[in-house]
Amino acid sequence: MAIKVIVAGAKGRMGTEAVKMILKDSELQLACGIDSKLDGVDVGEVIGLGHIGVPMHNDLEQALEQYEADVLVDLTTPQSGRRNMELALNKQVRPVVGTTGFSAQDITELSELCQQQQTGALIAPNFAIGAILMMKFAKQAAKYMPDVEIIEMHHNQKLDAPSGTAIKTAEMISEVREEHRQGHPEEKEEIDGARGAFFQGFPIHSVRLPGLVAHQQVIFGGEGQTLTLRHDSIDRSSFMPGINLAIKKVMHLEELVYGLDKIID
Ligand SMILES: NC(=O)C1=CN([C@@H]2O[C@H](COP(=O)(O)OP(=O)(O)OC[C@H]3O[C@@H](n4cnc5c(N)ncnc54)[C@H](OP(=O)(O)O)[C@@H]3O)[C@@H](O)[C@H]2O)C=CC1
Ligand SMILES: O=C(O)C1=N[C@H](C(=O)O)C[C@H](O)C1
């Protein structure tokens, strides 16, 4: 039987790609799309595919009642992502969440809800395999080169900064890097924010420009040398194999998994 999937944010940049990916896979079935403004219209007509016979709804709670969905894919906004996850978990529907902007407290509380509901969930700040490898390599490098700065670069419609990927990378680096404040002890910002946002003593810089999709550099500095890791998503199709994998994996999870790195060896 195909896995029945609801996509929240189906009209958005990522949601549109996710709908197309689901429609191409016979192991998956699109139950409906969710959008805060559209109700009753055909998902395919909204995203330029023509009629596909699957409706858009503006109320996730009702849609969870109406369709016996297995998985909720959430690609919305930091504000709605957490509420959507809670609504799904309360109905034992498994969330696969790409939405970024969750706090550490959100993750802890959602993890507790997964336990209470005995329902698996997956939150992945980045679904692109190249980005997962970049994060894993950054963790490896930080063991030997603990002075590091992250520069993440995104399109100028992005709501959250720093990106979820930059935060996850910083968290993974911090697992092996002894916390210390980088830079000259007496350095002074002539313009506020010049040195970026500090995460356990190392800076993260966020660039927002039209023309960009999703890019990140992790630069390590050591005695007489630097090492630069760089990943570029030049198209949102880069995220789709990861979302497909996550939908299939979450069916076998019994807890909240934070990061695709946890399910890719
Ligand atoms: N994990 C990953 O690999 C990736 C994650 N992302 C993240 O995914 C999220 C979406 O990004 P992107 O597609 O670029 O953003 P968009 O702004 O293009 O899409 C978001 C969509 O969500 C809809 N929306 C907003 N509120 C709700 C709600 N309560 N219920 C249902 N739909 C809602 C919006 O439409 P409307 O307002 O009409 O409802 C909009 O269509 C972001 O958080 C981004 O950071 C992006 C790329 C990769
Ligand atoms: O908003 C985006 O576009 C992206 N968001 C995610 C993030 O915050 O890291 C993933 C990717 O970088 C694209």
C-alpha cells in the first residue's frame, strides 16, 4: 500500500517540488495539500501541473480528520511548523519537517510529544546529501582545526537567520570542539554585527541576496593554513531525494530524529 502524504506549504517553493516528487513515486500517494489561504482548489492547478484530482485545504486539523494520512511533510514557516507538527503527532501522523527556525527547546518538547504519542518524526534542517556530507566533514575537521567560521548564503526571501543548516553544522562542530571565543580578545566592532553571530565562541555570517538558492562555506584556520568546505544547492530538486528517503524512513521510527545525518551512515 502506498504511503499517504499530506504536504503543508504545497504552494511554496519547496512544497511545489515535494508535490511533484510524490506524484512521480508509486510508493507514495498525495492525500492533499495545505495552504493557509487556499481551500478546495486543485493542488495541480495551483502549482501549474493542471488538474490532478487532489484538493488543497486551509485547515490542517480538519484535513487530518478527513484523510487517513500516514505522513505530514511540513515546508511552511517557522511560526506554523511547530503547530503543524503538534497537530499531526496528536493524530499519530508522522511528521517529516524541513521547515527551519525551531529552537533547541522546540526540539526537546517535540521529542517528548513523540514519546507520549509513540509516533516517529523527522526534522531535517537540510535534505541535500551534499549538505549532510559537508556537516559530517566539518565535524571531522573541527577535531583538528578548532578555529572556524561559517558563512551561509541564501535567497533574499528567507525568513530565518542564521539558516537551520548553519545552526545544525555549528551544533555538530560543538560536539568535538572545546568551547572558546575566537578572534583577538580586544577586537571591537566598528559597526554592530561586523563579526557575525557567535555560537559557542565562533562566528556565523548570513548573506541574503536575489539570485542565490542555498549555499554554505565552513572555513577552518590553523597555523599557516586554511581549509574550506563548501556546499551549493543550485536547484531545489537537490532536496527531493532526501525528503523521499525521510518519508519512507519515518514509517519505521518510534522517536524524533533531528537531522538526516542520523539516518545516513
Ligand atoms: N530542510 C531543507 O532541506 C529545506 C528547508 N527549507 C525550509 O522550508 C521552509 C519553506 O521554504 P520555501 O518553500 O522556500 O518557502 P515559501 O515561502 O516558498 O513556502 C512556504 C509556504 O508555506 C505556506 N504557509 C504558510 N503558513 C502556512 C500554514 N500555517 N499552513 C500551511 N501552509 C502555510 C505559504 O503559503 P501561504 O502563506 O499562502 O499559506 C507558502 O506557500 C522554510 O522554513 C525553509 O527554511 C527550504 C529549503 C530546503
Ligand atoms: O530557506 C531555504 O531556502 C533553505 N533553508 C534551509 C536552512 O535554513 O538551512 C535549508 C537550505 O539551506 C535552504
